[in-house]
Amino acid sequence: MAQLTYDYTAMDAAGARRSGSVDAETRDAAIARLAAEGRFVLDIREASSAGGASPIATGSRKAPSRQDLALFTRRLADLSSAGLPLDRVLQVVIEQSESLTLKRVAEEALEDVRSGMSVSQALSKHPKYFNAIFTETLRAGEASGQFGDVAARLAEYQESDVMRRGQIVGALVYPAVLASTSLFVVIFLVTFVLPKLSPVFKDMGTDLPLTTKMLLGGVDFATHYWVILVTVTIGLIVGLRLWLLTPAGAYSRDKFLLNAPIIGSVIQKGTVSRFSRVLGTLVHGGVPILEALQIAGLSASNKVFQRSALLVEEEVRAGRPIAEAMRDAGAFPPVLTHMVAVGEETGNLPRMLERVSDSLDFEVDTGMRRLVALVEPIIVLTLGTFVGFVVLSVLLPIFEAQNLVK
């Protein structure tokens, strides 16, 4: 392959901006060559291309994904740990950002930082993308002089969250496709096939089997009253969603999910894992324990755990140890309370919380695999039972008619 010339702008190990050109077969090869020389590429393009050629980060105007936010945080951590001033860090992040939305947010934050505002304060003006966990942890890192270390911990938390969600989505793809196909088959049979067979059976003049009568009755009802069925179904869905928006409805839903057979333990472990990881990240970053408990409870996205976290916060505020308060709250499993007690005794609470989260993540992975392995045969069995019922209901009258002819 022919060598191409690329013009680049990069930052050297001392943090100084350098421009020049490099010969390589591809753009990736050029970036790798510059990286090997200790240079961090900010912009690179073919020398022969027009002046308006697209830089390495083409950008996207859509809302930033969780992966975009994790990459944003990782760049903050890596650049600040390298010793760059925070305004220079934001400038490099702007130039490297693939998301135009995050680039715009970082540009506004850079202006605020240069006007005297801290990075955490500047980013807190955009709560849609940077929640309280993010901004409060960064604020504590700034106050303690450990911005790079705390940002790295945040990046690890976000990357773990992205990976966890990806695993869950990947595990549910096949069951979702299978369930959708099953639903389509049922709708097709009830809507198109069975209504055409119904007049044939009615004209046979014989006493139909019970299964056939049940099938024809269901088809007739669905054919003549489908408007009512659709209206009632939509009304129930809307009413349920409105009820779930109320505090009582949301609490009842979360409590039911936690106590549900099979899936309940997976949801509980996943919720406790998230709570533990967030709490450990906040405490490691220097956030006061009362504030950390409040934020971690909100991050759990489960009303039962949120209420329990508030109870723990009140008990700790009154002077009780965290482990004892968690034990009495009732929602936290023994593995968490015992590890928190060890963390309080040894003064290494963040590390103990991280171990709990890692352990529960493994159990969640195992539980998800078992759940998916259980769901697939249930869907197949349900669809097979319905199709078998339809086939039996269709064939029995035919066999009886043949016997009458004989």
C-alpha cells in the first residue's frame, strides 16, 4: 500500500502543542506511530485533502450515550492524571470528543472554568448528562486535590455500568425475538386463519368437540368485540402506568419485583451491587458519608432501597455505625452489612464496598444466564401448547366427520 502524508496536531509529553506531518499507510497507522513517539493526537488529516476535511473525531449530534459519557470521564481522568491543568484538559476533551453534544457542553464548561468556576460546578449546570453522583464526587476530588484519581474511579464505575447493561441487553435479545415471533404467530392464527375455518365447522352439522367450541367461541369474541378488547387493554396499560408514577405505585412495583420468584433475587443483587459501587465511589472520592448514603440510595433506582437508605442516613446521623443501621433497615443483605462492618473497623470502607459489588456482579451474571436458559423453554412450551390446541381443535371435527361418512 502506498504511503500517505498526514498533517497532525498533537500534544507531547510536556503538554505542549506540536504540529507537523507524518507518512503512513493509513490514518490509524499514523496515529499509532505518533503515539509510539509519546504524542497525543488532537487532530489529523490527509495532507492532500481539502482544508475542510473532517478531523479524526467526526462527531454526532444525537444525545450522548452512556458509552460516550464513560469515554468523556476516562479522558478527564487520563489527562488530569498526566499533570495537565484542568482548563487544558477540557480543551483537549473538546477537540477529541466524538459527540457534538458533549463537545458543546465541554465548551461551555471551559468558559465557566476560565471565569473562575470549578469543573464540578461547571458540569453540574448540565444535570441531564452529569448527575449528582458525578458532580459531587468530582467536587470532593477537587477539594482533596485528587481530581485525577477520583475521575479515574468515576470512569471505572461508568465503564462497569456500560458493560453490565450491554450484557443484560445481549442476554435478553434472543428471548425477546422468540417472544415477539410467538406473539406474531398467535395474532396471525387468530386474525387470519381461524376466522376462515369457523364457517366450515359450523356448517358441518355435527356436535363439535369441546376444544373446537372453545376455540370458535374465542375467535368469535375477538372478531366481534375487538374494539372493546383494544380499548380495555389500552385503558389498563395507561391506568397502570399512571399508577406506577405515584409514590405508592412505584414502591409497590419495586417491592413486588424484589419478592418475585426467580427474578427477584437477581434484581435484588443487581440493586445492592449498584448501591455498593456508587457508595464506594463517593466515599473514596471524599464525599461526606451522610451525603454519600443519600446519593447512593437515589442511584439504586428502587424505592424500597431508597427508603432504607434514608433510614440508614438518619440512624448514622444520630451516631450509629453504618453496618448496624443497614442491618436494622432490613433491605440490605448480610454480605453487605458484614463487609461494611469490616470496612468501618479497618478504615477501608471503599475497598470493602467494591469487593461486595464485584461479588454480586458475578452472581448477577450467573443468575441472568440461568434466567435466560429458563425463559427460552417456557416461551417455546407456551407457543407449542397454543399451536397444539389449535391443531387439535381443527383436526378433531375432521376426524369425526370422516367417521360419520364411514
